[in-house]
Amino acid sequence: MVGVGVVAAGCAPRPTPHPTATSAPPPAPTPRAATIADWTALAASISGHLARPGDASYNRVRITENPRWDAAMPVAVLTAARNADVQAALAFATRHEIPLALRSGGHSYPGYSAGGAPDTGVSPSLVIDTRGMKGIQILANNQVRIGAGASLAQVYAAVGARERAIAGGSCATVGIAGLALGGGVGVLVRNYGLTCDALREVEIVTADGTLHSASETTDSDLFWACRGGGGGHLGVVTSLTFATSQAPQVTMFSLSWPFAAASRVIAAWQNWAPKADRRLWSTLKVLSGPRYTSGPKVFVSGTWLGPRGSLAAEFAPFLARAGTPASNLSGLHSYADAMARYAGCANIPVSQCTTGPGGKLNRESFSASTHMAYRQLDSAGIHQIIDRVASIRSITGVGEAGISMDALGGAVADVAPDATAFPHRAAIASVQYTCTFPNGESPQQFDAFVRGFRSAMVPSWGSGAYVNYADPSLEDPATAYFAGNAARLASIRTKYDPTGVFTQPQAY
């Protein structure tokens, strides 16, 4: 997601005037309700597409990636094709006091980018959807300029075709903007760093309609905030420029154990994975559900960027403690092929690696919560995981549920916690608690499972959380997501959005 903005109730957002010694600030315009003629004029003024309730395209463009938010009925969805479309939408929403929701990939975990789904705390909104801005251009200096609405599948295919690479996540339909704005934990993170670490410039339209090209040298505070500060707080990002690396050969591996081995596998993995050669990244998953007919299972999978023949030596200290796996598979792939395989699109054209029209991927309802783990679990913490996963089979209607721990360290820890807005540089792993369930089912019991799982791990892992896996139930989200960077982010927001054009239930 890019994020969400909801106009402050009862206050007409407008640029802060700058009075001089001889002139008073101009009076604020009087807001008025938008008429059909106003909407028609907006539609005629943009290069993109405006859909309102009753339009043929409305039910297609209003939905996000999580079907649990399908009840959202936004005031309108404006699919922007250029910067001017975003500026027009902001001016229109400000003039008519219409709440805003921002969207790129449509993966907002709390449903904020749906533009008014029940139980999200977001009013029916004008959704500014940047998925129409998905151009990808490889520049002469091996940087890549990417439209904010490009999906990871599109990005990986484009840069991989030029034998270049950027580090990112494994979900094909995630938008590049949302990934980078929240930091960007991914499958090559220990060698190349977070996605935001490769960011070199951001084009962003702020609340007053100004288009900024923010970088280390221009609007550097805004650029700092865009590198891990989350989406939807400061403006609408329209494009991002990244440094790329030479595309590596990637050895993908996958190992599994029966649930009875979970205690020793978790203990061995947490001692090994965050401190392994930085060319090795892995994720540990303990999962259960109806598909696991013989009981929950433990998985370790990941990537190795070194010589394939040396992978066994890298695994030796881990397997000595974890024990022999029930399965152990690996294969060498090009960067582009590895990324496609992670996305579930190994044999699917990029044009069909989507849940949209003509796509081969399916949407699935889910609940999720998050932790940033700073220390290894003791035996009590490990057994909390085992007990919680063991309880999954008693949840009626559950699809697949459990915990995923993605190793950090390496290049992530090379950067100081305050050098970018992403503060969790010293964490050893990012953690997701997830639960899928049938589309249309009430999410209450599944939300209770993932949030109860997180609560059970707080004594071990504290309160830190990853903003890209946002959980609306967190009591102090600004501190959880941004730790010591929260105050600076709030100050930057006051500077660029003094009247609260972009607000959301988890603002800073």
C-alpha cells in the first residue's frame, strides 16, 4: 500500500499561508458538497480514470487484495495516470472536504486503503489509486525509476531482464511504493539491505499539491521519512528511483521437519540465521491447518547467493542442532526466475501474475499481526509458539495459520537506527502471525488468534512491530513501528501536512 489519508472532521484542509509584515493571510475557502457537475469536471480534467458508485468499472477498481475489506464503498476511486491527476484529486478533496485513502498495491493489512470498509475506522473516501502509474525505466547509471503503482512481479521482471536486481519481498502483487515506504523486508535483505536502503529519490505530492523530488540533497527530511516511515502520512508517492545491483545467481532451498522437532529447530535457527554469512537469508515457519493432515509442520526456506557447492557448509552448524530434516531441496536459479518462483508465478506470464482481470492468482482473506524480535527466545518463549500453533486445529474454518520469522542482521544492521525512518536495525528477525480463512467469513475469531499469539510473545519480544504488517490493535503504534524515530516523523508531518489532510487511525 501507499497508505491512507482521512481528512480531519470539521476542518477544511488547506496549505498553511505564509503572511508577510504587510499582508494578512488569505481567508480559507468555504467548503461545499461536490455536485455531479463537480465530479464530471474532475473526470474530464484527468488523464486517468474516475469511477463512482454505479459506474461499470466501480466494483472492479474499488476492491483491494484482501477480500475481508470487500464491503468498502468508497466515494470514488481515481486511478491516476500522472502527477497532475494526483494534484487534481488532492485539490478536489480539499475543496469539498472529502476524506482521502491512498493505494498502490492494495495490501493495507488494516484495510485503510479500501477507502471506508466497516471496522477500519476510515470513512467512505476518495481513493487515489496509483496503480495506473507503473512505468519502469532503467537509467544510464544502473538506477531504476519505478512508478508507484508497479507490482513487485512487474519490477522483478523488468530489472531482471536487464541483469539487474533490487531487494524486495516475495508477494507478486505488493506495490513497490508501499514496500519501500515501510522499509522493505525481503528475500535478499541480509546481503543487499532493506528495499528503502537502495532508494535514491522519491517523487511525492504533499498536502498543498506541491510535487517534491526528495533525495539526500533536496527535501532531505522528507526523503528520510520516506525510507521506512510508512505510507499515507506525508503525501502521495508517484515514483521512486532505486540503485540496482548486478543480478545474482540464487540458490533457493527448502527444508521441513515434523512438529515434534519444532523446539530444537526454533532454538537452532534463531542462534544461526541472523548471524550466518550475509549471503544467506532464511525464514522459519511453523504452520498448521486442514492441509496438514498429519499435524503442524516446521519449514526453513531461503536464498543463498554464494557458490552452490558451499551451501552445505553454511548449513552444517544449524543442522547439527536442528537435526536431520524430513525433506531438503535446493536449486540454482537466475534472479528473475527465483523472484518469479517466490511469487508463485514461475510458469505464469507477468501480465497474468495478478489477482486482477486476466490474472492467475487468487485473493484470500486473512488476519495478521507482527513483531520485531530483538533477542532469542528462551525455552518458555519457544513453547509459547508450539502451544499456539498446536491450538490452530481447534479453530473452526481456519485455512492456514501460524508464525513466520524472517532473518535480519547482515546489511540491515550496517545502517544506524536513525539513519532512515526504519528503526529496527538491531532486530534479529521480523515476525508475522497469520491466519487465512474463507472469503465472506467473519474475521473475529481469526483476528483473536493472531492478536492472542502476539500478546503471548510480548514477554519475549516486547512491543516492536513492522509497519508494513500493520496491526490496528496495537496500543502505541507509533512507538511500536518507529521507536526513537517517531518524534522526528511527527515533526516532519507537521511541516508538510500542518492541517491534517493525510490522517489515519494509526497516525504519528
